[in-house]
Amino acid sequence: MSDLAEIQTDEMQKTQIDPATAERFIAEKHIGERIKRLRLKKSMGLVELGKHTGLSASFLSQLETGRVVPTLRNLARIAMVFSKDLSYFFETEPHALFRIHRRKERVRLPQTGVDLPTYFFESLGYMVPDRHMDPYFAEFVPPTKDMEPRAHLHPGSEFLYVLEGELDVQHGEQQCTLAAGDAVYFDASTAHSYRCAGRKSATAIIVTMHQPPVSLPPRPMNPAVAARPAPNTQARPIPGDGTER
């Protein structure tokens, strides 16, 4: 055998994959679990999926539990039902986010921008990068004559749940007193402030969401109103916007 033939034979042996390795590769991709997730998202049963793919429900069940290895032909049939490419079943799945924040590791910080803070807070999500919300544990101390609640605002929404004590919440022109077990959800782009309403400290969980509040859909128009003639639609200047000339 020539040297070139020996080299080619060695290369072929190196690239040959035994069946056990191939099955392990497929198992690591969790193809059966991915098929089941797609099916459940569509609220589809095995029998219904079988009608769309031409595969039996028993075979699909074994496929989802990893007892059989799918062929590319069968996998393509399933992928087409869910409008997916074959690559979907082999791409690396992102790791689900899971972070634990131990109480002993939290840092207690005072309210910023004041000499006498009216509350202290501890971040409950500081270990999560690119988070979409910020949860806090907050303690509101009983006010003294020198303490004044300082209003603040920020984009997004805010949720507050009182754990202990009583808490005054000011939101724009609205004011309310919350007791343990009470909660409030509000637009955080409106100025708001907090103040302990009792002689003992109040504690609460606060969650700030970065996305703006969802706008309510417009109410359907009353048919009787819709039938009326349209009013004069000539544009009118808005005072103060520079168009009243």
C-alpha cells in the first residue's frame, strides 16, 4: 500500500463515529425535550402531531422520551409543523437564568441625596447582569421633625408590597397609607415618595420595572356616537407649543 493510501485510510478511521457516540451526541441536544416543548406550546397532542407528520403517536412518544433516535427525515417533518429549521434541534440551548442572593451577602445602603435618610434599601438582584427589573428590600424608619420625604421619579413601573408596619406613599397628587399585606403598582415616571407612618419601622419589597407601563387599549366607540356627523377637524393650535400664530 502506498504512503498516500495509508494516510487516507488513517484519516477515514479517525473520522468514523461509532453509533454509541452518535446517540450520546443526540441525547446531549435534548431533541426529544425540544419537540415536546414545541408541541405543548401549541397545546397539541401526540395524535394531532402524528396526523400532521405522518408518524404514529407511539413513535412520537418514544421520540420525546429519548427511547428512539430520530432520522433527519422524521425530524424535518416535525420541524415543518412548527415552522422551524432543522438547525433548531441542534443549536446550543441558552442556560436558564438562576441566581441566589443570600441575606448575609446583601449590602444595606441609605437613601441617596439627603442628609437624614428616611429609608434604607438592599438590592435583591445585584448579581443579575442586564436585568429587566430591580427588586429591593427596604426599611423605612420613623420620621423625625428634621426628616422630609424626598420625591423622585424614573422611567418604567414600580411595585411595592408592605411586609411590616405602615407606610405613606405619595404619587403625584395622590396619597395613601398602606399596612402590612397591602400593595401598590404605579407609573414610576410620576414623582413619588415614601414615609413611615408609624412609631416603628416599616419594611417592604419594592420592584422597579425598566419598561414603560403598558397602555390600555382604546375603548370601542358607541355605535350611536359613531353615526353622528364628524366635527370640524381643522387643526387648532395648542397653547404654548409655538403654533398659535
